[in-house]
Amino acid sequence: MLGAHPVAPAAVRGVPDEVKGELAKAYLILRAGTEITAEALIGHWRVHLAAHKVPRAIQFTSRVPTMSSGEVVRRLLRDIDDGAR
């Protein structure tokens, strides 16, 4: 479902949260020539996903770490994390 909007590679991982313990954070690369806000993406996901599956934070990035097979290396997402929640 993340790929259904103007985003290229995308990944989601859990990040620490003081209140809930852990929240989902999405790391996204926008496709060339597109613009969208984090609020618009979250609004789109709220319509198409169950509430507990909607990422609570979004980070736009220039790269998502992948293996040579193209699979996302989730443990390396913490290296590009900006710390925003």
C-alpha cells in the first residue's frame, strides 16, 4: 500500500515512543517530479489501511538501504533516521 502513491522505494520500521513504546515510521523516496506532504500521505493511508497499520511518522529520504536483491535492510534504517517522531 505504501507504493500506491507517488513514492518510490519505501520501508517501515518501529521507532521508540515514550507513551506507546513503539510507533511505525515510514522512510520514503518520492518519485521524480512529484510533490506530496506527509499529512496528505497519512490521510491517504487512513482511508486504505486499518488504523493500527498507518505509520505515525514519515521521513522523506534520498535513499533506502537495500541488498543487491533489492530487499530493504531494515536494521540499517536507524542509520538514516533523523530522530523526528
